[in-house]
Amino acid sequence: MYRLRRMSVEYQKSRASQGSLLSHLSWLRWALLALVLLALALLPQVADPYTIALVYTMFIYVALAQSWNLVGGYTGLISLGHAAFFGLGAYTTAILMTWANVDFYPAILASGLVASIFAVIISFPIFRFRGIYFAIGTLVLSEALRIWMINWSLTGGAQGINLPIANTPDPISFYYVGFALAIIATGVLVLVLHSKPGFGLRAIRDNEDAAQNMGVNTFMVKLTAFAISACIAGLAGGIYAAYLGTIEPYSIFSVDWTITAINTVIIGGMGTLIGPIIGTIFTTALSEGLKNYQTIHLIITGVILILVIRFLPAGIWGQLRNWLRLPGSTAREARKV
Amino acid sequence: MMKQTRLFQLIMVGLGLMMLTLLPACGGGASSGSSSNAPKQIVIGASIPETGALAAFGSYAKWGYSAAVADVNKSGGLFLSKYNVKVPVKLILYDDQSQPDQVTANTQRLVLSDKVNALLGSATPPLVIPGAVVAERNHIPLVAGMTPIRAFLGANPHWTYAWDIFFDEFDMTQQQFLTMNTVQSNHKVALFTDNEQDGVVMGQLWTQNAPKFGYQIAYHASFPVGTTDYGDLIRRAQASGAQIVIAQMETPDAITLWRQMQTLNYRPAAAFIEKGAEPVQWWNALKMAAQGTMVAGYWYPTLPYPGASTLRQRFEKDTGQTYSQHIADTYTAAQVLMDAIVKAGSLDAQAINTAIGQTNKTYVVGPVDFAKGPAGHTSPLPSFMLQWQDGQTQIVYPQNKATARFIYPLPPWSAV
Amino acid sequence: MTSSTLLAGAISGLLLGGLYAVTALGLSMVFGVMRLVNIVHGELLILAAYLDFTISGALGIDPLLTALLLIPVMFLIGYPIQRWLLNPLMHQGMEPPLLVTFGLSIIAQNLMLLIWKADSRAITTGYSDVGLQLFGVRVPLLYLVAFVLAFVLIGGIQFLLSHSYIGKAIRAASQDARTAQVMGINPEAVYALTYAIGAATAALGGTLIGMSFSFVPTSGLTWLLKGFVVVVLGGMGSIVGMLGGGLILGVAEGVGAAITGTGYRDMIGLLIFLAVLVIRPRGLFGRSRE
Amino acid sequence: MLLELENVSKSFGAVAAVNQLSFSIAEGEVLGIMGPNGAGKTTLLNLIMGAIPLDRGTVRFAGEQINGLRVSAICHRGIGRTYQIPQPFKRMTVLENLLVGELYGGRRQSHRTAHAEALEILERVGLAERRDTPATSLGLLDLKRLELARALSLHPRLLLLDEIAGGLVESEIEALKAILIDLKRSGMTMLIIEHLLSVLFDLSDRILALNFGKRIAEGSPEEVIHNELVIKAYLGTEATRGREELTTIQPGYADSGQVPAARPDPPAPREPVPTQTNGQAASANSAPATAAQNGTPLARIAHVSAAYGEFQALFDVSLDMYPGEIVALIGLNGAGKTTLIRTLTRGLPLKGGDIFFKGQSITRVPPHQIAALGIAQCIEGRKIFPELTVLENLELGAYCKRARGQRQQTLRRVYDLFPILAERRDQLGSTLSGGQQQMLAIGRALMAQPELIIFDEISLGLAPIVIDDLYRAIVEINRQGVTVLLVEQSVQRSLDIAHRAYIIEHGRIVLTGTAEELRQNEQFRRAYFGI
């Protein structure tokens, strides 16, 4: 696969962006990428329903992880509140499909929209905090929202909402929807990161004050990233809700969604494009391996998370990259960040 | 330090790669399902709350399902006419920790990975419905008990693959008033209902029914499951002067409520603790404080149904616990499902589903007929009123079924 | 709602505030000294509750006495966490340690799930259900006990910090670790000690939670969040402030619940938290270092 | 006028960092700003950039009032700024660092032109071949280059340079100077803050000298450097200063009614030091000799070299302190004084060499046990604990076992030395004035009952007469037999009381000798003033 930061440089060098990608990535890498995508596209034809469902959930996790990666990994905003975006997305789809008989596809699009609107609204108070204050603020916000939804009878309170399953796609279609979402999530990151905002984001992550001095309107840039991130999480939530067929606030707004996203990204490699994907494969494999020991699986995940933070700050992918001496590897400063 | 770090990094990455290689293995591992013409076994699965707030119900479901399956297997399994052989039944149970999303995950796994031929329900609407939805989507028949039928239908009026055998809230929410009519009271009721499916549905029904029977809902508290401090609600109920408390909540919450009522010295003349006071845990936690509390029931060992009394003895012999009516409906649910499989004579989900629909027979829990429900797919069980007396539940209404004297009014807390 | 229910809410809330203060104490100390947000604090509380539940149940000792036994236990659980897990990360900014405690909470939660299952528990004693009349309002005896204990514990900690040499060392390290080092204070040791003390306070906090409410392995988050609110309201750094913060939160919840209904109870605190944060970002955790 | 400041003021708490300051820069002009540490130079830049709000006054850029705008907006108006300590975007490559400026500098432009221009700038500052290196892996010179290049990537109309040459060695400085001169030729308007007067004078058309946030002189380099006040501000001898001059430097000082003490009696060293310690009669000139005779130094720094990451701060530095001596370590800031102290107190690991205290190597001792050995220090910037009382601060000074026992006696000694501390014993440290805080810091160091005390820049930002008191105290302390290492910028003062001195430059000891010897030394004066 390819490396982002280097790409952006190449990108600048070349006449046009597409050209640069091609010029930089050896045909081999492209072939590899194409091969993987093709394999995933054809999977439903060959695999059994279980595998399909498994890969489908992995798509959702990749999307969620990339969404967190954009703010956590690239902008340095440690959000502990992504569950809120996910949950809002889920409820939007549920409500639209149940009460307004909106079709599945427009419904999930709305989910993305609602989530980002929410992000924009909360950004005004929440961006006044930096670092850990931001982390706590987002956590508190999403918990408050959860409690609200548990009690709000208009959205069914604790009993939640039962979607008209008849109007939701079949597992195979869900697979492709998830597939599309994962690609979009990753694609959006690619686009954002080597267009102008990409520089702003990483500048803010590395040194917010210096970034301001370089003319970066940090608020607007952060807002953009936050909104996009929320949108992806919202889409994921919407799709997931339709897939479940019935949602209730306890689990759909549960902090577990945030935990999953963070685990995945940190284990895979913060601030890298491939990291979250690797992380998803890793965590899924782990939970599959231990599927008969739910709690033990989570304990191990926690242990791994700590070990990674302690000894592998660049994450699995980041570390591999450094060892394989892939361009622009962050070996030197990884621990300092 | 640095060296150590590098070492760990190696280990970590190694681990990572191991995982990556592990994944496809798992994907593959998830396939089975014999294609030889006669199936080796019939797989029935259920997600049940073995732990968590609803664990009490889970334990009965576990016993009820297992007992029914064991009985069938004793006689060599189920006869499938299509293959003209008896095929043993394999029952797979997963714990859902009383969490709806866990039910979904478990049921997904049962259907996709374990390739079950049919499903049994979890306990109570919040857990049964997510499972039913999965069954519905994957066209696998599911038979459930422990789910009041209107809550069940509220989730989806047009079930095609999910079936429910339990009491009808409409009928059940009259028992309290009928019972009270046999004694003197100020006809003022304080309602405590959680905001889960059945809590909401029954809350509404009580509010509707009360006037019909000449009772007044003096105070209605609605709150989320897991609420820890009921002080404010109790004070309001007390202030409303209600002599009758009707609650609909999970057992741990009910226990908390009852304790805090004692702390705050609110003592109604009669208390109906629906759902919460059903399992014996209620009595075990409160002992004499629970004396005289009532809960609507739909089954009793002395009822004239086949094997009723023996089922109770069997349970208490197996487990050493006091029985609960839930052993009956879960046992029955499993029986109904397996009878349907025999009727279908094959493992074709469609056929089994149809067969379930045609069920019309009196089981240990009573007559089962899915045509009787307010809408299809539900078979209502007639309810009556039980009262906790010295660690046992006794029928106190209707009088013709009564097994003991009706303790009324409750003695003041000081006397407990 | 009638004024009487408001009054009742206020009074029982006020008493409850003491309990809140105790549960937030450890969080506040750790944040004050190390600028570390100890996400796992909630789990420490619940862990203490379970330990007390099990021990007092098994040995038939009064839960509050058991809590005394638990203090050293929790201390020993806390110390290594800081010494060997967090200290090495302290110099890497605030996020890595935060995320480690995050990981710890996942581990702790599931360990408890493994050991005690998901069933909800409550520590009960002869006097758990006893209530008493206070200003014409009936309140649980336990709230009053918790209230008194809160004053005792917080007074004790305050005394330790202001009058003992080690206490002064802790305060010094919290204000300027490098200078403290020049004085001969070993910040790493001080940090570990502070964290351990914080964990030790969880022994009492957890027990009180367990006695006053029912709890499950996942209850930690609720109490962590309440802790944040108290720390924010109390103004980080001043231990006595914790008491203030706790009481404010207690009353706000009590009155708020009387108005909005019990369900929203936990949300009230969080809204206060956000409001305060927005009005004084950074500042609210006491003096901010910039 | 491109940039105009109109009586701009900013104070932090009681300290006035910038005081009623007005000046302006014309298009194409280069204004140099000089002044001792704490004169408020960097604060000034922050005020212009809007990084911190100003209390009073206005800042106009190209006629438009810009104070109150957000930083990024001010930057868009066309002001580029470099940081004293380079603040690159660590995980981005050199080129990407510039692209941030190119893309966000407030000018619409395509990525392609941005890229081209960035490369151009890199060529100009000589970073072209490093363009794809992540910024963290750059050495100090390249980091400084990057700072400059990044500011240029904004294509600013005005460039604010903060200590751009600080911490570099001659050759590097020349390299950088070349770039700046080239810039100047191209007509760039610049505001330069610089300690290295050589750089400052070669570049500036006009120089503004600040002290205590106030203008003390303005004019051509020539005029400014020969200005009495400037010299004094740098040399720091206040004693001969007449009252009226004092007031110019010390706003509000005169009305406080205090008149600076007459020149203190010929300071300590010229009298025999009481010999209760290792009985040596130290006098300025004889100290090293006698010390040499009666054997081993108390502390010896032997061929020490140290580095911050890529950047080597000390090269083979050796320094001896004999019992009962006052040794001065003199050098500009960035010369390596503080670094040397940090190696001595184990705050910074050595790259080479060894450090002995009382004959024992202490390079293995963990930092927090240094105090226990008998080494105390007054850290640069006082660093008292703001939210502990004066008494608590002092008590903590006696934290280590060896001192805790007799802390009551020591406390009395400290109170005798600084009576004011006794009066204020229950106040919070933060409520003390700068001078009192410094006294507290000294007292705190004494509490450890040390054999060696290190005073790091204790006169920073303090009023001259206060400094006098402190210096008298130091002499007194030394008289009581404590060996003193005095780290200073202000030469005159330190030489007045020191027996011997070391001059450090760019991380190397360039000169050493007795106070007297140094006074005579021509090279030394040059080394210090750069003229």
C-alpha cells in the first residue's frame, strides 16, 4: 500500500494529483490494492453467510476507526465521544425509516448529515478545550446525550425503536453498503489529507500555536475535520441500526463504540491510513479467536492497548513501516509525539 | 530500557502478524452443516440472560429448555418423516448478560455460525425482541415465552417467524383491580413502571383499566431500568396518599425500590410487583419484608395441566431451588417447537414455521393456540394473582383457584 | 412538584453530596498533582465495592470496618499502576497516560465481569434500610453516615497534605516537579504515592456506593463522570473544594430530579459540568499552567 | 509606516513586561531590538502577533489597527514570525512545513505554485536537499533555517525574527547572517530581536534598546552601543548611577523614595573569609593558589560534553570549585551556562566527561539525591512554589535527611539573612515581590545546609538595588563558609565578588582566571560585548 505524507509531497510536485499517485505508487502497489478490492467485491459470491457478516462488521469498524483517526490521529483531538455521532446516526435512520417511511439509502445519508450538524453545534463550546479537557468534554457530552435518549419518550425511551425490517436490504446488500462506506471513509481521509486541509490538520496536531502563526484558522480547520469525522460515524451508525433492525439507547450510545474505535486506531497506528485497517483486522481476529470468551477477549484487548501505547507508540503499522524503512517512517519522533 | 522496548515491539508486532494469519482460519471455522441426506442432529439455539439484571429468568429458561430437549433425546430424538429416522436434538445456549445488543450478537452467531435449525427466545421483551428480529431476517423460526404478548406485538405487529406464548397484559392488568375488589381500600394507586417495552405497555393499560374498575391512578412514576435512587418518587407516591402500589420493573430494581420504601417508611396496604417479584430471588433478597407482596401469575403446579405438579418437583429436585412459573412456559416453548419439527417432518424452516402456527394442544403451561392472540403469532395464557407467603407463592385470586388466605392489609414496616 | 418534595430532594441531595465528594477525592488528587485524568478511577471505586461486598459477606464483618481493611489493599493496587505503568509515560504529554488509564478501565471492568458476573449487587447490613427523620424529611441513615465520613476523610487528607512533610512534598511536586527534584524530592515516588492514596480513598468511596446503591461491573463510568463534575465544581487542587463540589452536585441533583424526574438525574451533573467548562475552559480545574 | 506601536503596555501580575512603548518601522527598514533578559522583547513580538492581548495601546499595520484580531488574521495581513525556540511541525517534512504557510498564508494559490515557491524558499535558506526530512530530525541550525523559511513561506511584508542566531556557533551564525543580509537587500522589512550584538549591528538600520519593557535608547547602532544607559543595562553596575538615571530605567522607583545604597563596602573577597570551613584564607587572588595547595577541589567538572538531541550544547568543559570560593560562570544566554548547571545537578545526562563532588563521581546519582550530597541551587527564574507559604517553601528546602534535623536553626539563620522572609512567613510564595521571591529562593537553597550553592541568574529582571542586597547576601553566605558557583550575565557584578571566573561561549570555556586578571583582559571585553 502507499504512504500518505510522502504522497502529499509528490502530489505537490506533480502536475495533477492522479498523475502523482500513479507516478509514486509502483504499478505493483496499485495491482495489490486493486486485487484486494476485487477480492472483497467478489467475496459474497464464494463465502458463507457467517464470513460475509463478519467482514461486513469489519467494514463498519474500519469506517468508525477512520472517522476517529481523522480527529484523533491527524488533528490531535482525542475524542471520547464518538459514540454520540454513531448513536445519532443510528436513531436518525431508525426514526426516518419507522415514522416517515423514508427509504434505507436516503435515511443513512440523513444520518451522516445529522451527525455532522450536531458536531458543528457542539464544536463551539467543545473547541474551547484542548488536550485532555477536550477528551473529558466529549465523553461527558456523549454520556449526557445517552442519558437523554434513555429517558426521552419521544424516541421510545429505553425501549428504543424497532425498524421495519421488511424495508431494509438483505445481508448481501448490507455487505456492499458497508464495503462502500469503508472505502468512502478511507477515501475521504486520502482526499482531505493531501488537499489543503490536510496540512492544516497536521500542523495543528504538531503545534497549534505555530499553526496559527502560519495563518491557519485553527478553529475552522478543526471544525471541518470534526464535522467530516462525525459524518462518517453517523453513516456507520445509520447502516448499523438498519442492520440490527431494533435499537435501544443503552447499547447504541454506549461508550463501547468509542472504545472500539480508539483501540482499533491506536493498535493499528494513529495518524496513518493503513493503521485503522490493520487494527480492525487485528481486533476482529482477536475477538473471533476468543469468541467463546467475550470478557477475556476484552481484557486482552485492554492489555494490548496499554502495551502498544507503552512500547509501540506508532502502532503495528507504524512500527512495521519504520522497520521496513518505508518512506517517511516516523521512527525518530514516534515516542516524542 | 531501550532494549527491553525493542523486545516488546518485536513481540507486539509478532502478535499482530499472528492475528492476521489467524483471521481466515476463523472465517473458515465458521462453516459446517451436513449435506448428507439425513441430518446427524437437529440444532436448536437460544440466547438467554445467565448473568445480569435478568439472570433470574435466565436460569429458569435454561432449565426449561434443557429439560424439554433432554426428554426428547431420552427417546432418541425427534422423528423426521422425510428421512424416516429419529434425529437427536442439540441445544446451544449463549449468555447475553441481559444486554439487548448481546442478544443480537448471540443470535447472529447461532444462525450464521452454528447454523441452528430453529431458535428459542430469551427472557423479557427487551431481550426477546432483538433475537426475534434476527430470526425474522434470517427466516429461522423462533418460539419465545416470558414476553407479554402485547409488548411482543408492539415491536412488530406482523411477525412471520417469531412466536410468543405468555400472558396478555390486557388480561393481566385487570387482575390487580379484581383482587383489590375483594377487600377495602381507598382505591388510590401509585404506579411504578420502568420505560422498557413491557413497562410502557402495561403502564398504559393500568391507566386505562383503573377507571373501569373504579380506581384512581394517584401517582405514576416512569424511570429507566437501573435507577438507583427512588427516594423522590417514593415521597411523591406517599404524598399522593396511594394505598395500593403497582410496579412493573426488573427484580434488582424492584428490590431497591422496596428497600427504599422501607427506609422512607412508605407502607402501602397492598403491593403488586409485576415481573420483579416473580423469581424466588425476590423473596431471598427481602425475606419477610417481601411477605404479602403480590405478582400476577399464569401457571401454578396445582393447575389441571398435564405434568404440572411433576414439573415442579423435577425442577426443585434438580436445582434445589424453589420453582417459578417460568419453568413451565420455557419448557412448553421448547416442546411446541419440537412438536412442530416432527409435524414438519423435515428441517425445512418454512415447514417448521407453518407447523408452529398450526399448534393447538394443551401443554404443561396450559392450552397453546396461536390463533387465540389479539393478533397472530401469540398464544395468551390466562392470568391470576399470586401472593408471597413465607417463601412460597400462593394463588389468592380468583377465589375458586385460591390456594391460601389473602394477607391484607400489609402490616406496618415496624411490624416486619 | 410541591415545595416539600423540593426540600426533601435538597436535603437528601446535600447528604448524598458527602458521598460524591469522597468518590471524587482520588480523581481530584491524581489530577491535581500529576495533571492526569484517571479514567480508571470509576472502576477502582466499583472494585472496592465488590471486594467489600465479598469480604464483608464472607467474614460477616460490618462493611464499614471492611472498608478500613480495604484501604491498604486499594493502596497496594494503586501504587504499581502509577509507578510502573504511568510514570514512564508522564513525560510524553497528557494523552498517552490518559489512554493507558482508559485501557486499564477496560481491563478492570471485564475482570470484575469475569469474577462477579453481570448481576447487580448491593452491600446490605442491619442498618442499610434504616431511615431517620431530618428537618421533617425522611432520609436513609446511610446518607448521613456517608456525609459524616466524607468530612472525616477529607479533613484527614487535608491535614496530611498541609501538615506532614510528605504532604508538602506532594504539593510541591504538583506545583513544580523539576524544582521539587532540586529540593531532593523524587517526583516519581511522589506521583506513585499520590496515586496510591487516591486509590485508597476509593476503598471508602466504593464501600459507600455499594451500601447506598446497587452496582454492576459497568457502574464505574457513572461514578467517574460524577467525579469529573465534583472536581470541576470544587475547583481542582483544594481538597476542601471537593466537599463543596460534592454538596453542590448533590443538591443540584436532588432538586433537579425533583423537578425533571429521576431519569434525568445523572444528566443534571453533566450539564453543569459542560456549563462550567464553557464559562471557564481550562481555568475550572483550578489554576491552569500555560 | 508599515508597523506602528502606540504606547503599548502589557503587564503580568505586578511585573510590567512592556511599558508605554511606542515605535514604528518604515517599509524596507530593519529595526533591531536589544536589551537584557526579561527586558520584554519576546513579549513584544507576542503582542504584535496577537498571541497575547495587550492591556493598553494600539498596534497598526499598514495603517490598519490589528490588535484584537486573531493570530491567523494578523498573519494574513502579512506578518511572518519566527520563534526563539524553533517550533516546527515535528511530524511533517521540511517542505510540508513550508506548504502550510504557502497554502494558509492568506493568498489564494494553486498547490503547484505553492510547491514551486516553497522549493524556491528552501533553496534560498539552503534547506533544499533536506526538504523531505521530517522536521524532528533536523539539527539546530537547520531548525533555525526552517523557522526562517517557514516565516518566508507566508511571503510577509514584515518579518519578526526572535533570537534567530541564539545558540549557534560562529560559522553557523555567519551562514545565517548571510541569508538575512540577502533578505535585507531584497528590501524585506524586518524587526530583529537578538542577543548577539554582532548580528544585530550588522543588520539593523536602527536599534531600539529596551529594559524593563521601556525604551532606554534608540538610534543608529553606533549611537546606541555608546549610550551610557545601554552599557549599564548590560553591565548592570548601578551603584554609580545617579538617581535621575535610575528613574528612567526604573519607572515609579524614585517616587518609592528609595535611594540606591552607596557603593557597597569593597565586597567580601577583599576581606579574609572566616575559616570555620576547611580553614583556608581565601582572597580573590590567592584563592585558587591556596586551594591548589590544600588539595582537592570541592567540586570538579572534568571534560564534560552534553547535547540536547542533535544539538551539542557543551564541548569538553572543565571547571573547578575549591572550598570557600566564589566562582563566577559568565556568558551570554544560549552560551551553555544553564546547560552546564543541569549536567552538574544531573538534570541532563553527560555525553562525555565526568563530574566529581568531594572526590566522588556523581554522574550516577539520580537528580533528586543531589541535594542530599550537599549541593543546593537557586534555579534560574526563582521557581519558588507559588501556592505554598514562605515557611513551607523554606521547609521544603530542608527536605533531604541531612538538613531536616536542624531545620529550626537553619531557619533562624535564613531569617537573620533576610528578615523580610520572617515577616512574610505565612504568605503564599506567589504574593511576594520579585526581589523577595529571589530571597526566598536563596533562603530555600540555604535550608539544605549545602556545602556548594549554585546561583543561576539571580539578578534577572530585578531592580539594581535589590540586586545589591542579594549580592551582599551571597557574600555573607560565602563568608559563612559555603562555596558558591555564581552564574551570571552581568559581568561587572559577578567580578566584584567572585574570586575566580570562567567565561563560557558557545558551549566552550574560552577564558578563565581571577577576577582581577579578567578585568584587565581585552579579549574578554570583546568576547562579551562583541565590539
